[in-house]
Amino acid sequence: MAACRCVPHFIPQFTYHPRPGNVFIEQNTGTKYVLLEIIGINYVQLLHTHNHNTFDLIYKACYYTYDWIHNDSLLPSGYATVKFIRPSQDVPRSIEAGQSIHNSNIINVEKWVIQKFQGGYCVALPYMSEGSLRYILSTRFNNGLPEDCIAIALKQALLGLFDLHDLGLIHKCFSAGNIYVNFKQTPISKVEIKLGFGATIYDSEFESPLSVSHGTELGVDSTVTILPKDPAGHPNLELRELYKWAAAPEVFRSLSQAQPSQSLYDDACTVHSDIWLVGVASLELAYGNLRISNREEFEAMIKKIKRLRRLPDKLEDLLEEINVEEGKGRGKMKKAVVYFNDKLKYVKGKRKFSKEFEELVLDCLSSKESKRPSVGDLLQRPFFRYAKNLQWFQRRVLYAKNPMPYC
């Protein structure tokens, strides 16, 4: 996995940012963790502050168990993702999931307290070598994944979501950014696709380049500076906030209150709003990105897709049409002309996506909560029942030689 590319240049107080090379020893077992490199970032809002966001860095670490150390082995026992955890509602939810769901499709915390720090403690998660699906899209598949690989990845994530819903837990932020991929080459080649949940979610998409100045010795501090995404100032909404600005209508209304709060958002989230986000995640996987300027543009995009009853080949073309239409008058005749022109154009054109995939997206994005399918219903659809295996994902995605032009 590539090194970190998106870390703010400032280091606010109480931020977890140890230097690569630092060693932590888990007191109960004596397992030694050595931080190797920055692989992600976790944005958090500090308690008792007003909209003050900060961040912690995520690390790839190698670890040596107590027995391994005493056998004088030079090779590590394995690798882990090391993350700093702060007190929040995500902690008890993650503990409940870890205790009740023994499922390989959910990422659970492996070690809850490696070392304590001011304001929180360090935990170890399974190491996911390829990062999130969003990271894979941003670095290898700018125009979206092949549809058969979308089916494979989404199926694995939905199996995890099914167990969460069965336990009575709501995910609240299902997206391509918290579906992670791991590729094990030894002892046998194996691909894993898992859903992050609660405390195990972190950002690994890194859409902005970094300037990193490393120290000359192991453990010496590094200077990390963010470079601008777009010198002109790109207007697109942040993908890491997608679960908020692309939330289901009933959830977004709670965020539109005069004084929105996390509790209002949490109360509005249901299994049905999770399914809406499955539809949004499907669009991101299909097109490689969702370059949306505001909520109004997002709603217009969803409305037009529903009106056409099919997905456009290129999302940019659809957004451009929306912007053109917004600049025109709203007379009924003009609306009718636009509608029939759309129908004529898309009926004549060859479909990029299968009817099964389009129906999946449309059903998940139903405005009425009661009409959205459950996770179990989705998994019974032919789109997932006949999905190819993980070895196919390995060949088509991880081993792809020229993935960028896919469209």
C-alpha cells in the first residue's frame, strides 16, 4: 500500500502522532509493536469543543509475540494496523460487535489497549494491505470498478452489514471508504474484503499529495505538509463526509435542523438509512468518484436517475445536463422536451451496466424507507448470488495492468 498522501500540516493539541520507529509493548501479553509507516488518518471532533475537528494518524506496524521474541526470530509474527482511540459512542458499539459477531466480514479490534495516552489509548486492528475501496478507486480505477468486481466487493461488505443489523446495530456511515481489502501472499494467496465499523473505521483514500520530510535516523520526527488539492479551490464536497451530505432524506433532515447535533443524527439513522448508503456506495464504485458540489446537485442527480430508470454511462455527463437544465426556465413544455430527449438518448445507447445492478441501486435509493430492501433481500438477488469469487477480484483489480481507462 502506498505511503500516506493526505495529512494536515498542523499538529493540534492532544493529537496522536508518534514517529515511525516507535515501539509499544502490550503489557498483558508482552507483544511488541513497531510502527513502520503512516497508512491513514482519522478525523475526530474533540469532546467539549464547538465544531473543532482534529485528526490522528494511522500506522502499519509489525508485531512480535512474547514467544516469538524469545525464539530469537528476526522476522515479525505478523502485521497490524495501529490506531488511537478516544472515548466515544463508537467504542461500546465496537466492543458489542466484537463480542457477538465472529464474522470474517467485519473488522474487529484485536487488541484494545496496547498503550495508554492522554485522552485515549492505542489499539491494534487487522492490517488491510490494499486500503479501502475508495483508495483503490482513487489510485487505480478512476472511472469505477468493473461491475462483476462491484458485486464481489459489495457482497462481502453486505455479509458484514447483515450481521450488524441482525444484532440490532446500525452502521450509520456505510461507504466505499470503510470497505477494506487485504491481500495475503503467504502461506497461500488470499484476498479478504471486510467492512469497518465504529472504532475500526479510518480514512485511507488520501486524495491530496503530501510533502514528507523524514529524519535521518529511525524514530526521528518527520515534517508532514499537505499540498493543495486544486490551486483554484475545487468546489466538490468531501468524500469522507459523504455519509452526511449524501444521507437518506429522513436523516439529512435531522442534519438540516437549526442546531444539528450528533445525537439527532444518531437517532435518525436506521437499517433503512444504511440501505440508502449502500445505493450511494454502489454509485461511487460504479463511477470511481462522486464529484458533487452541494446537496441540491446530489438530489437532482438521484431524481434524474430515477426518472430515467437507468444509470448513465458517465456521471459527469449527467451532472452537466443537470447544470444546463438548472440554468433554463422551468416551463412544463421544456421539462417534457428534456424528459423525452433523455429517454431517446439512453434507449438508443448501449447499456454500460446490467439491469440487475441498476435495479439494485434504484431500490436502495427509494425515497420511501419502507420500500428499501433489507440486507437479506439484497443478498438473495441474482446480482450477488451469482457473483464471482475473490480470486476473480484479485485478478481483475489487484493484478490489473491498465485499470485507469476502464469506463
